[in-house]
Amino acid sequence: MMKNLSIRTKTLFLLFTMLLLAALPLIAYSVATMKGLSRLGWDRDIEATLEQSLQQAATASDKENAAVSLMKYRQIHALKQGITDQVLTVSLLYFGIIIFLSLSAGWFFTTRITRPLRQLTEATKRIAADNLDATLINQAGGEMAHLIDSFNKMIKDLKIAREQHRLNERRSAWRLVARTLAHEIKNPLTPIRLSTERLYEKFLGKSPDFPEVIQSTTQTILSEIANLERLVNAFHQYAKFPDPMLKLESLNSIAEECTTLYKHPDYDLDLRLCPALPLLPLDRGQMRQALGNLLKNAAQSFEKNGQRGRIILTTAREDNRIRLSVQDNGCGISEENRKQLFQPYFTTKPQGSGLGLPLTERIVNVNGGRIFCESSEEKGSLFTLEFKTAET
């Protein structure tokens, strides 16, 4: 039980225990004094004897002595009560002052000791919440000062390491993008080169089917150029993504709008909205684009399994988190492909650019959310967008 108590509580409990031990001599003295006083009891027989002596005194001098003895004996009781009250009052006052001063001093010193620890605990919580600006002002001394200095140095090193990690991630990502883009550009260039060489050979050989060759090779070249333009435009959109124009928007309203745009007779689109969702700071146009990408992907997943498709668009709230989910019963995604879903230029579609889901993830991130995917082959996929709200 003691291990669950704070340092301050443990310290004050220890001080109180020490005070009780220190007060034991005072308590023993008080008990001994009380016992001694109790022996000065009131004996009725002695008083009766003294009264009888007073009445039977033969001379005035004897009578006076008997009266004085009786008066002094009667004063013993009053004296005993006064001494008892005085001892009790002094003991309680002494004990109370000692406890008050000791606990006050203990409270003061434990507060001085635990304040840096409390600040250190709060700073650790902020770091756990991904806030690396939680440096502490060092006003302590001794071992606590070394601890705070070490903590601040750790935060500084952590920030440097994080920045270096982000830089390495960006470099790695752009190297991957460069390799993938070079590969994607190389694919259309091959048929363009072959078509051009064929056209040149036909021209040199003055082939009689030269007009037909011109027509077919021109169509091939134009088609591949169109693919290159599409690839470059998609890359440009991904690389030059604009900053969001955040306004308070209703996630339910965006879901309803996208549902209207992407309804189709070839599949069912169900909308299940949680009422009274709080407004979120979002870029409405970007969120429509992200949700549209997910709905288009869900619709395309039905083409591979040939069954009647169904998409369920759901909004929900749990504590301070709001979720928007897109679930389908399509062909699903293999575990190996799920690991690469949000990598630029990864696609399983013949005509896909491989930038739809990376762009969707980027939109969700810049709008303050996160995106998750759960899927299994032949059972469909579930994409979830999660946002935090300041309300509780």
C-alpha cells in the first residue's frame, strides 16, 4: 500500500511516526506524574479523625493546630487537581507545537524536493504526447540539478535525432520516388523509341505501307505521351500539394456530399452517420478528394471478384476521437501489398498512377488526422480516417 503513496505523503508519514517516538518520554513522564498524584488520594477516615481532633481539643492552642491540619489536608485535593491540569496542559501544548512545527517544516522541504519531480513528470507526459519543447528551468541543486540537466540534454538530443530521422526518411522517400519515377518514365519511352525506329526504317526502305505505319506508330507515340503527361501531372500534384485552408466543417456533411457524387447502379452505397458530431478544422475540398479516392478504390475492387458490390460509409465518435470509415466487400488486399499501400507509385492496377492512396494519406495528415487500413483477400477492405477533437 505504501508504494502507491507519493513521496510527500511518505515523508510526512515518516515525520509523524518519528514525532510519536520522540514524544514517548513526555508521555511516560506524564503517566508517572499522574500516578504519583493519584497516590495523594482523598481518605475520608483521615478527615474524620482530624475533625474529631478539632472538636476534642482541650486548649485553644490544640484547637488551632487541629484546624490548621484539617485545612492543609483539604488543600491537598485542590492542589492535586491544579498540578494535574497544569501537567496535562503543558504536555498537550508542547506536543501540539512540536507536531505543527515539524509537519510545517516537513511540508516545506518535501514541497521543495517534489516540485522538480512533479515538473519532470509533467514534462515526461508532454514528451509522450509528442511535444519535444518540454525543457525544464533548473532551479534545484545537488542530484536533482544533475537530473534536470540530463533530462534537458536528453530532450535536445531527441529533437536532433528526430530531425535527423525525418531528414533521412525524406531522403529515402525521394530516392524511392526518383527510382520509381525513372522506371515509370522508362516504360513509355521504350515503345516510343521502338515505334520511332520502325517508322525510320520504313521511311528509308520506302515501304509501300509507310502511310499505315505512320498512322499506327503515331497513335502509339501519342498514347505513351499521354501516359507520361498523366504520370507527370500526378507527380506534380503529389509533390506540390497545397497547404490546407482549414475551416470548421461537418464530417457528416462531407460524407453525404461524396455519397451523392459516387452513387452508382453497379453497387450499393450505404451511409451510416453518427448524429451531432462536433465540427472539425478541415479543408473541405481536400477531404472530398481523399474520400473520393477511397470510394473509387472500393468501387474498382468489385471488378476483380465479379460480385455485387457494397460500400458502407460510417461516421462514429468515441470520447475525443471521430472516425470516418469506408468498408467494402471487394477483392481485398494481400498482407504483402498492405505494407506498401501508402508508398508513392505502388499500384496493382494496370492504369493506376500509384499516387492515389499516398495523396489520400497526405491529405488526412495535413488535416490533423490519421488513416488506417484493415483488409483480407476475398473479404474486402476497411479504411478508417481518425481525427481528434478538443471536446471531451
